[in-house]
Amino acid sequence: MDSLAFVLLLKFAAYFASKLRHFVPRKQLLDYYNINVKSIIQYDILVHGCFSYSQTMPLYNFQKKFLKFIHFRKRSEHSKD
């Protein structure tokens, strides 16, 4: 699987969560994140070996964006909690 496939999987996961977040409890969305999104990111890092800091920043930003999305936070708000 190449990097494009991982990006498409992550974008699909974000789209899926965007539709469900209004109807599904936050606990289940976090479980979805841990099972699907986090595992895809960890596998991508494992397969492609050691990444430089600049290569991991898009993954880190995607994680922050996804978690803000689940918690109904605005872009400008912090991602702690």
C-alpha cells in the first residue's frame, strides 16, 4: 500500500466521522478513532520506516484536526483534553 492509499483511507475515515458525529456518542467516535484512524497512522509509520519531523507533521495535524472534529471544537481552539 502506498502513501496515497493511506491518505485516502484517512480522508474516508474523516468523512465517515463527520456524518456520524451528530448521531453517535463521543465515546463511540473515540473508539472509532482508536480502532481505525490511529491504527492506520501507526501502520503507515511502521511500513515506511523512520520519518523525519517534516514528514510526520501532516499526520500530527490530521490527528489534531480529527480529534477537534469529534469534540466539536473550532479550528482556533486548543486540542488538549
